[in-house]
Amino acid sequence: MAEYTTSKPEWAPEQDDNNFACGVMSGIEGITDTTVGNLNPALKDGTMKPKRKMILSVDDYIKGVSAGDRVTLARAITLIESNNPHHFGKAQQVLQGLLSRTGKALRVGITGVPGAGKSTMIEAFGNMLCDMGHRVAVLAVDPTSSVTKGSILGDKTRMGTLSRRDEAFIRPSPAGGTLGGVARKSRETMLLCEAAGYDVILVETVGVGQSETTVRSMVDFFMLIVLTGAGDELQGIKKGIMELADAIVVNKADGDNYLKAKVARGEYERMIEFIRPATEGWRTHAYLASAVKKTGLKELWDIIRAFNKVTHDSGVFQRRRDSQLLDWVHSMIDEHLHNLFFDDPVVLGRMPEIREAVLKGSISPTQAVAELIHIFDVQRATQRHVDVFHPENGK
């Protein structure tokens, strides 16, 4: 049994007094620390094989994702999200091998102000869909701190019941500063989830308002979650979110808040009259729901199914998907050219000097840009482009 002492460790401050104390536990006997963590001796001497392969081949990823293996799917998403240039080519090969299995899921984007109950709504909605026989994938995009550049990635902990279901898969991802609150690789992640057999994809975006509109370019149905009495009515019009929504859901319509929710629904319905419909041939309406009481969820799913049928029959669904593919190509071009420029060694070398000159007022920002563009070598960037997309040809 572990013994406790109150002796002070070697790292105790020199000026410590009786208020400084440290509880020391002797630990568990028989465990030996190796290079990284506590390693099973059977794994170390080779008498026992690990349960999963440490490095997967492209075929391993394709077979595992196609079979619906959640562990392989999670590892494939990690490969897609990796910023390591050596992983890019492998990730694209995996996507290419799974492309024929994609495009069959219904993609639903969910956004709203912080505290509107998006995560609670997704859990209740996802559980209902699983009970109906659907397989649901949730892509929860967490805000990235502009100070520490980190993300908490805690949405999965708030979906406790849904995360334990075999029919559901939840993947939190950092926004990474991407406009629209959508992770940089969210589109590729959606394709992987579709290839794994999930027929409903729910994308929860960062609830920060104006920049949320980017989610419209990657989903079929866009849902806006709002609250009562939070000033969202006017703000929704100002931010341009309402004109992108296919449905406005007044959440927390229960208990003493029910009457307020009905009033808010009427206000939204009146404002919708002055807004151009987000989808051709579809009229946006406001609906009441309660994620806690689980009311209004089935009606909301019926609305989404009706939207799916109407847009398929009119051809709007396929036209939107085609437009999204082209937007995807353009955004990838912008991102790749951005990375090629700012990762250029000559540009990186001159950047501190030019930045200092701008701050001192020696040159204008326009002159600084012209100078950086001038030293940017297109031929060198072209070679780096080949190295990234075809690493096997690199030296």
C-alpha cells in the first residue's frame, strides 16, 4: 500500500515556511518508466504484439474506413488534419480511394449564438436519429484562442449519451482561425465520414456570429439556433445569418420560457418576410423546439426531409453541391498559394526587416507588399508545389 509523507521535496523554495507543504506518495511498485511512459514489458521484448498497427498504409485506411471502423476513421481524420507536408500526399491518396463512397449523406450545418444550446440540441437530435436507424456523424468545431492558439475540444464531453452510441461518431476539431468557424479540413472530414457509412452529417460551428456564413458553402441544410429575449432578432439581420438559414429554431421553448419563445417565433416569422429565401424554391420558417424536453425534434427532422425532397425534385440540391465543389477548389487554391508565399525561405528572411520598416514609417504597407511580391520566386514555389503534392519525386 502506498505510504504518504509530509517531507519537503528538493525543489521546495528557499524562503518556504510552515505554510508550504507537499504530500508525497511513493507510487505503485513494480512499474518501470522507459523512454516514453510506462511500457508493457511484453511489448518491449516482443512476446506480445500491439493490438493495432502503429503506422497504417493507404490500403489499411481505405479498408478500415470502408468497413466503418471508428478507430481507423479517427486516425484517417487525424491524417487529413495534419499540417506535416509528408502526410499530404498520403491523405490525398486515401481520399481518392474513398471518393466513390461519398456524397450520399445529408449534410446539416448548425450555428447560433454562444449559449443557444447547440451542443444540447445536437445530442438530443442525434439520439433521435440513431433511434430511427440512422448513422450520425457530428463534426464539432471549437474556437481557437487568438492568444494561445489552442482549443479546448470539449464538445464531446457535453454529448455524453450520443458519444457512447455505436451509431454515432463525434469528432471535435479546432477552428484554427478559419473564417466561418469551420475547421480547415472539415470538408475532407465530411467525405471520410460519408465513406464510413454515416448518412447524416451534423456540423456544429463556432457560435460567434458574422463569420459563420462560410458554413453555408459546405452543407445542404443550414439551421440557425436562436434564443428568446437576447436581441438576436435585429442582430440576426445585421449579421447576414438569417438570410442564409433554411430554418430558424427557437430553442429552450419549455417551462416559463414557452410563451416568450412563441412571441420570438412570431417576430422571426415577420422578419423573414423581408429576407430573400436562402434556397431557391424553399420558404424559411421559424420553429419551436426544446432540446431538454425533446420537443419539436421530430417535426424538425420532417422539415429537413421535406427540404431534401423539394430540392432534389427541383435540381437545386445538385446545383448547390456542384457550386460547393467549385468553391472548395477555389478556397484550396487560396490556401495553398498563401502557404507557398509565407513559407518561402526568402520571404521569411526579409519579413522581419520589412515589418520593422513598416512600423517605423520608412515604407508604406503598399510598398512593403510590392517588395515581398518582387522577391517571391515563382520557380522556387513551383518546385515546392511539386514536392508537396508528389513527395515521392522529392530529393
